[in-house]
Amino acid sequence: MLSIEAEKNSNYRYSPISSHDVFNFLGEVDEMPDVICTGGWWPREAHVLGSPAHVGYRGVTKSDVIVDTRRLFGKPVHYFSSTHERSHLLCAFGMSSFPKGTPCYALVWEGAIGAFYEVDSELDITVLGDVLNEPGNRYTSIYGLADPTFPKDAPFSRFSDAGKLMALASFSNRRTPSAEEKNLMAFLLNSPHVRLSLYEDLKESRYYNVGVDDPEFRNFAGIFSDKIFDIFYQFATANMKKRMPLIIAGGCGLNCDWNTKWKDAGLFPEVFVPPVANDSGSAIGTAIDAQFHLTGNPKIEWNVYSGLAFITAGSFDLTQYDLYEMNYALIADMLANDLIIGWVSGKYEIGPRALGNRSILAAPFKESTRMRLNGIKQREQFRPIAPVCLEEEATRWFGCDQGSPFMLFTHRVRTSALAAVTHVNGTARIQTVSSVSNRKLYELLIAFRARTGFGVLCNTSLNFNGRGFINNIADLSAYAIKHNLDGFVVDGQTYILKASTSYQGYLRMPNSLRLTHP
């Protein structure tokens, strides 16, 4: 019904829960909860003054939980804790379309865990194999190796580097490692744990502080990415022969290239990845596990747009904007004429991907648009921009013959017209939209198709760099002015910055080239 993530509303990414978040939650619930759940974490944090606060990190059986009774505001409530590992698995199964009792395989790969499982009809989970410890940390480690701005004595690697490496891996144009690269991969993959002291041992490496623009490092990024995937693929090929569906959880489940490889591997009749494959899904998985324990039901109904509503209260200088009532044709015309606009609709998305409720939208046709979007977002120019597409046009433009509503798979672009959303390797990480999944965005795409012939737009997240989605109008206005957005749309009202160069050019255009005067 509701998911509150601490990083949202312009807070720092990966923020811990604070008292402010607790008050947000309490303000949204109408009655006293019957059950309180806590997700498991590292064993050193599992006990507070001798009292078991939560279960811990690893463990997959039904006995790897805490079931207790505690008091909340003077009322007895059930208390439940599930391990971090088990919560990932229950999240993926509970959010999937597979009915209760469906046997399946599961993969959890994240910073610490890299394992395959078998889930039977009773939801008993068996570990098939701990395939590779710390796959996410190993994957990320090479970005820090090459990036001279990364402090080699930092206490931990940067979480944000995983997405950057995923983008760089697509630049690789060779698949055969050199002898030095084979030795480097063996060093990175064979050690029991990923230690930041590894950089001390790699000072003589060809890639030490070489810079992420180095072509050979980009080749190595692709080779290393393929190697990690192949370790898991070889295990699956040898050990998973029952033709059961696969559920995927953990932060590596956000790697669209890897998800696509699993779908195309032919080993599984169906592959499901939740939009909260990362740790934001772990809380949901803990709740699902509690529901399963108390009711026998491991399935939930859910909607990806289950965050908090946008906060329109707040002060900003309205005189800087021209205001328009909601008009899909007008907004589509502005986008077609190269205005870049923030788009706010309803509640924010759960998970890290902008799926059309907290998005920046732009026309998908020009390489210069991709460059401007990366500039607005203050991120590296090698980063791709994803497209959002009408579901009925996904096959035509991207060869995607089924819905892909959560931006978790890549598809090959079938036209040269969509330069802004075509990555260097010719693929795009698409989101499909229907009239059911997101009505307002669907109507805008229909209007844009009527204007341009393409029901496709650039779609990237509406957030300050290193922070979660913007969720209040004061931050949104500050972002638009500081980062040179041309304006934004908030649930029925369009605000266009008068000082925007693109907007002023739009106003000077002849009537025949735009739909309407302001």
C-alpha cells in the first residue's frame, strides 16, 4: 500500500532511516499496526544489549526468523524479523505473477551474496550453491581502480559506481582478455573477500588511475562484466535443468544487460525481476515473509507507484514562470521543439528507477539531447538515457514484443532516428507504458506520437545528483533554475521558465511550426 524510502524527497542516496521517516510513515497509516517487522542485517548489529533485534544477514529456512510479541503504544503487537537473504527471496517471489505453490529457481546477487536457490511448492528454499561471494562488490571494484578521483584508502567502495560500470561495459569492442587481464581477473575474483587494500596490490596494474575514458579500460570493463555473468551462467547450465521460472533479487538485478542475458539464455521459461531488486525491496520482502508466516499467504498485490504524494506546499518565485493548464498537445509540441521538462504525476515510484512519475522528459531524436540531459543531471557523458515507449510501439522501435514496465531489460534499437536513447552498443533500456500502467504518461506519449510519429520520449530520473527523487515543489523549482530545465509539469499545471533560451526560441517560432501561442 505504501513504501517510504529514506533517500527520496532529495535526501542522499542510501540514507539510513531517520525519525523524520518514521513520522512520515506514522502520518500515512490510519490505525495501529498488528505486526512490526525488521529486516536482518550484519550479525554485529543483530543484538542490542543482549536482546535479539533482528535475525542477521544469511539464512533461508523458515526457522531463520524471529517471531515474538512486543508492545507498541501500550498495545501488544507481533514482532517479526527475517534475514536479509531470505527477505530478498520473499520479495521477488511475493511480487512476481507466479501463483502461490509455483516451484521456481531464484538468484540473489548483490554486494555480498551471490547464490542460486530452488524454491519448492511449500516455499521451502534450498541453496543450490554459493556461486561467487560479493559479486556486486567485485563488479564495482574495477571502476575505483581506474578512476583517479576515487580515494584508494576509502572505507568502502562507492555504490554509484556499479551503474557507471554497467554503462562503460557497453563500450567494449573486444571479448578476449590479454594475459595481464586474465591475471587481474583471477586476482579480483579468487580472493575470499573484496578488500579496499586490493588497490595497494594493484599499483602496477595497467589500469591503476588510468581514467575511465581509457579505451582499453572500457574493453576490460566489458570483459570483466561478461566473466562475472559467465560464472553464474555456467553454474546454472550445469545444475538447473528443471525448466522452472527464475526470480532475481539483489542489486545486481538492476543490471539490465545481465537480466536480458538470463531471459535470452533459454534455461528458464520465464524470468521475473522486481523493480525493487536492490535493498529497498528487502523491507517489502520482510513484510511478505511476516505475512506468509502469520497467514500462509506469500503473495501481495502491489503497484510500483506506491511512494508518497508530491508536496505542493512550499515557497518559490512564481513570477519566473509562464503558467499553462494541462494540455498534452502543447506539452508534446514543446518537447518536439527540444524543450526539456520535469514531469511529476501522482505518488513517486518505489525503487531507484524513474518510471514516469518523477521523470525528466525530452524528445528522443538528437545526440545533443542526450548530452544536455547528462549535463542537467551532472553526470558523465558516457551514461545512456533510457526511452519510455508506448507498449504498442515497442516491437516496432525496439523489438520488444511484451510489456517491460520497470526498465529492467535492454533491447536493440531498430531505427537510427532515436539517437538520444540509443546507447553506444545499439541497445536501449526501455520502459513500456500502457493506458493501464500510467494513464497520464500514456496520454502524453499519444500526443507526442501525433506530433512527431514516434510514441517515444527520453526518460531519466528527476533528482539532484547523488540524491533521491525530488518530491516537493520548492526543490523542483530550485532544480529547474539551477540545472537549466526549461520547466516542469505538476499534476495538471505546467510551469515554463521565462528565462529559458529554448522556451524563448519556441515563442519566436512561426505558428506553422508550433501548435499554439501562449
